[in-house]
Amino acid sequence: MKKAPLIRFGYIAALVFIGSAILFSVTISKGQSSGTFNQAGNILITDQFNNRVIEIDPAGNIVWQFGNGPGDTSASAIVGTNDAERVGDLTLMSGTGIPAGATTNCKKSGCVDNRVILVDRDGNIVWQYGQFGVTGFGSNQLNTPVQNTYLTLSNGEAHVLITDQGNERIIEVRRIDNAIVWQYGENGVIGNGPNQLNNPNAAELLANGNILISDENNNRAIEVTHTTPSKIVATFTARGTVSGVAFASRLPNGHTLLTDSNNSRIVEVDRNDKVFWEYFTNTRAGSNPSPLPTRAVRLANGNTLISDQFNDQVIEVNPAKVIVASYGMINDPGYSPSTAIQMNAPYSAYVIGDYTGITPPF
């Protein structure tokens, strides 16, 4: 979770830009539309300061959502959500919370959530770790969970990997009894030594069994063994140039894709940490000077899907660095009940059914 240097609010005409085409919005019901739920190719987005997770079709129409909009910071919403993934027909999401001053209704002291929840299509919570409004690191307690990864073990057991940012740890929780079965990082300890993190922002289970951690304020992604104790086996910094690693994923070619948030850059590095490809999100006309992108994932088609947080957009960029799809209006936060025409600091976006470089739930 990052604080915005400046957040503006406003409502504008309902338009979605996809390539060079302009698509007008359609009217759909709150929560679900006549579109197809859980369709491969749809995009699941955490619309952070609108306190909702939305699933949109390629035209930008909302076909499903959880959360009632920016005014609802109750337990029936998902407050300041930073991450969501589709698990079969369920949706796993993190209730990160909103820092003080980031929105008008959380201006004085912020709004706390501190849950990771799994919900069904109808919005019923079928599993939960953490307690709404409770901050801590004891049993069933979290402090600013920013990312969640669903794991299915070879024996069929389900676990959830949670990036518990405020507690400076990654925890692996067994779903059946909410027991913590693995942890990296000491509770509440900031550092860059063994078993220490500084504002971790994501964790992915790799095909080799290791865990790739986005150690944001240590300006690195680290690959650690999935053992107790763990050890660091690789570090990625784009040769010392990254600042604020918000997300990292391992690509099929063995490279690592880093979201270099403070530099407004998405950077792919090879096994030797050498820059192979990069894209800056703040060079476009109308861009926030510091949009702090938070999630970049490579797609099966070779393009990169980027959550460009304080540009209030999700964009798809091809290898030639051309934007081929865009959702939201650049640097213009707002709320649209039926489309992704306006969003407020979208934090993550994943194409349903596309697990290129990220951990599949099954």
C-alpha cells in the first residue's frame, strides 16, 4: 500500500478507451450484469479506494463486483483492497485498509480492514483470516495485508500465502484450521538481514518451490527457500536501480518481471539481473508525475498488464511499448457503478485464466 502524493476526485463522461476505439458504457445492475461471470479473458481488478473488486469484460463493462463503492467502509465491503485473484468460481481478496487522508471518508484516522477473505459469486464469505478492524500479529490477526496467493498442495490441501505488510512478514496459512505453517520475516521487525523484510508487498510460489518476495522498501525482490529456516538464493534489483519493488513474478523464459514503483517503471531482468525490457508509465500525456504503478503481469500473448495506481488506470502494453488496451481515465479518479471507465487507484489486475508468471491456484 502506498500513499498518494495527491489525490483528486471527480466524475466525467463514461468512456472507455481500448486502443484507438471509444466504447460507450452500458447500464448493468450492481454486483452482476448480463455479462459472463468468470469468463476467461475477463479482468479482475482491485479498485482500491472505491472499496471494491470488479470483474470486467474486455469492453470494460462490470460483470461482477464485491463491495458497494467508496462510501462503504464496513465489514460488508472490502476496504482499500490491494489484491484479488479468482480461485475456481471463488474470489480471494485482501482488505488492506485506507491510510489517513487518502480519501474523504477516511481523512482523519484512516479506515482499517485487516482481513483476507474468500467469497463466492453471491458475495458470501466462505473463508476468512484476520478480523475486521483488528490490528495485530497474534492468532487470526493481520496488519495491512496487501497481497494473497492461493496454493493447492500435491495432497490437495489448500493454503493461502499472505503478505502481511504492517507486520513485516509473509505467512502461509492452512485453510482448514487457519494455522500458520510457514513464515518469512520477524513479526514487526524491519530490516534487510536474514529473515527480515521492510514493507513487503507481494509473494509468489515459484515452480521450483521457492518463494519470490517483493521486499518493497529494501528495494529488492528476493527468492527464498520454502523451508524453515529459509535462506535467500537470489536477489533482483535491476543492478541497483529499482526503488520500491511493489511486485515481482517469474516469467516462462526464466527472467523476473519487477514493478519498480517509485521509478514509475516496469522492468524485466534476466538471471544475471541485467535489464532486458522496461516501460515507464509516467511519460504519457496527462500522467501523474509519480503514478506509483503497483502490479505488472506478463500475459500469455506476450503483452504486459499494468495497474498504474495513481494514474487511475489499468493498461495493457505490447512488447513494442504500445498501449493496446486501457481502462480508466488517466490521472482522473472517480467511481463508475457499471463500467471501469473511472477507478480510484486500481492496485492489481489479472486476466482470468492467464497465470503466465504467477502462481496458479490449482
